[in-house]
Amino acid sequence: MNTTPSRDDAAPSQHELQRKLSNRHLQLIAIGGCIGTGLFMGSGKTIALAGPSILLIYMIIGGMFFFLMRALGEMLLSNLQYKSFIDMAHDLIGPGAGYYIGWSYWLGWVLVGIADLAAIINYLNFWLPEGTAFTPTGQALISAACVLLILGINLVTVKLFGEIEFWFALIKILAIIGLIFVGGYMVFSGFQAPSGATASFSHVWSDGLFPKGVTGFLAGFQIAMFAFVGVELLGTMAAETKDPEKNLPKAVNAIPTRIILFYVLSLLVIMAVTPWSQIPADQSPFVSLFLYAGIPTSAIIMNFVVLSSVMSSMNSGVFSTSRMLFGLARGGQAPQALAQLSSRAVPAKGLMFSCTFILLGAAFQYFVPNTMEAFTLASSLCVILFISIWSIIMVCYIRYRKQQPEKHTASTFKMPGGVWMSYIVLAFLFFALVILSLEPDTLKALMISPLWLLILAVTYRLLYLPRVRKLQVEM
């Protein structure tokens, strides 16, 4: 007897998510997922913590995420009825795993939204007179306006979301490529900054690859992990992607190239132009590079770019949280109202539900007016949640290989390394969780994270299980 609520309760097609995202949208959204707020805003602090070893950190993390995404891609393509990894976890592990991964992914992106609000305030301070900053009221109003704008974009159609995200991602790509070319020219032409320092690749290794020692290298993983939040976005778009068998593999296989181009090369150029020890930890190094080089106009343009990057991150976050809520509601693990689609085939109530909670992040500005402190706390909590989600994805893959070997055999998009590589990725994710205890600010987030497990355990038992028992009695 099936004891879980059905996911196929005779819903007519007009009440299903529509496949409106084209290959063009998917490819750029996948790239955008690899270029998040963590790169633009968090890399300054990561460089301060780890020095030039940040390049090695990003290559290691990028490699692990390539295998994670290959595992996710193989599972999604093995069963096109999987709307997202909620369905995948529900099917391969059980309803408890689906409940955890869905609600944790939702909270994770709400926290990303709160971190993005802090980043927006930080970037907008660039245009204020030196020594001044927005009042807490001003910060809250700006945050609310940004959330309402993103809500408006997502309420129209999924195709508009894809189009807006396409252009957001394109801006980020062109900006980083432009920075690489401009920075490279400055290095090869021997550009001398007003401070007297000459741009040179020797800045990268002059103090050694590990100037902060092993402790600094390990601490660098904390913020760097946040930069990769969003790389799994493809897993929330499976139900709205045209020709997924062709387009998903393309997007996943391009991840290593993107990591090298957008992370490693851009930060290599930044540290060549600006000695790593002179990069401010509380500013975006992408902006400070041009300020350091005495090019204020370019710094203004780059500040607009990083602002668009944050808006892109929020746009993706609001999109993905609404799809998670839709999947949870369809499985009976969230209020049924969140399973309703608007006439434009978007989960409007889920969008408004998520945005309401992100708006509460605007109030967060009152309690933590220091934007970098707010950013670090929210991003650390977010990384803890995402580490658990990524771990469940890898456990799903191990279960998939055990339970459905025939599907793996028939797959045309097999994960390299298979099960043994899954255990390596799981070990890396556990390692990443452990090193969060190395710094006081991230340790604080690690200590309060079990509260979320308690909340989920209580709500699962009080809200979800009674519904399952009721269905069993009715059957």
C-alpha cells in the first residue's frame, strides 16, 4: 500500500509548470548560477583570509561541484517526471528527505536574499559621500523596493524570468571578461598605480601560495563555498526546460570551463594588479581594482555590474523558492494553496510567500546595521543548509545506483567515477562543514543551525504525518 500522498493527483496539464526555458536561457542561467554574490562581494574577505591560495580553493570546490552536478544531471534525466530534487529525494530516500531538502532549500534561498539585501546596501554606499551611510530606515526601504521589483518580474511568466536572467547573466559575463582583458593589459603594459605599485603577476606568488598558512587556507573555504550557491539551480528548472535530454548535459559539462574563466582568471588578474594584501576585505575587489588603478569611471561601471549580479541572485532565489514550495505542496508537505498556478502558469502564491520572508530581511537591517556582518551571518547559515542539501543529492545518487541499476546502464549521461566519487564529494562536504568552526562568525551560525532541524522535525510530525495517516484510513 502506498502510504505517501500522491504526486499525480489527476492534475490537468494547465495546472502544471510549462517548459518555457530555452537552451539560450538555460545556458546563461547556468553561468549566472556559477557567478554569484559570493564571488563579487565575498572574494575580498576570502582573499584576506587565504591570500593567493584562494585560486586553489576555487579550483578544488569547482571540481567537486562538477561531479555533484553530473550526479544530479544523470538522476534528473533518468526520470523526467522529477520536477526538481524534492521529487528525487522523496522517491530515492523517502518523504522525510523530500520534506527536509525542499524546506531547507527554500530557507537557504531566503537567506541568500537577506545576504543579497546586505550586499545591495553595501554597493549603494559607494555613491554616498565619504564617511556617510544609509540610515537603518533607508536600508529597509531600499531592500523592500528591490524585493518588490523581483516579485513583479517573477509574477509575469517563466519566460520573462528566463529573459531577465539571461541579460543579468550576460552583463556579469561581459564585465568579468572585460575585467580580465583590462587587468591583463595593465599587467603586460607595466601599469603603475597612483600608490606607486606596478601591476605584475609576481604579486600573486611573491609571498608564497599560502602566506596565511594552513589555517588561512582552510578558513578561505568558508566564504568561497557561498560563491557556489546556485550552481544546483538547474535541478529546480527540470520541469520548465525545453528538450532537457539535450540542454541539461550541455549546461552541466560547461561548469569546469566557467569556474576557470570566471573565478580563477578574474581573481588572478585582480591580485596581479592589486597586491593581495592591499585588497580591502569589506569591499568588492572587482570595484576596488579600478579605484586602486585610478580609474574611477570604470569603478562606477563595475559597481553597477555587481549590483546587477546581486539582483540576478535574488531573481534566481525567488524563482527557485517558489518552485520548491510548489513541489512541496504538490506532495502534501506544504499548504495546498502554494500548489496553485496563476493563469500565466507561475506559482504566484509561492512567490509572494517567499518574498514576504525575504522582506523580513529588510527588518534585519535594523538589528545588524553593519552590512558585512549581516552578509557574513546570513551567508554562513545559508552555506550550512546548502552543504546538507548537496550531501542529500549525493546520497540520492548512491541510492539511485543501488535501487535502479538498469537506469544507470541505459543512461547516456553517466557521472564520472560513479559511486566512489560520490563518497569523495560527501567527504569534501563534511570537511567543509567542519571548517566552519574555525572562525568566530561562522561558528556562531553553525551553533544555531540545529534549531532548523528541530523546527523541521516538529512540523513534519505535527503537520505532515497526520495527513499521511488520514489518507491511509480513507484508503
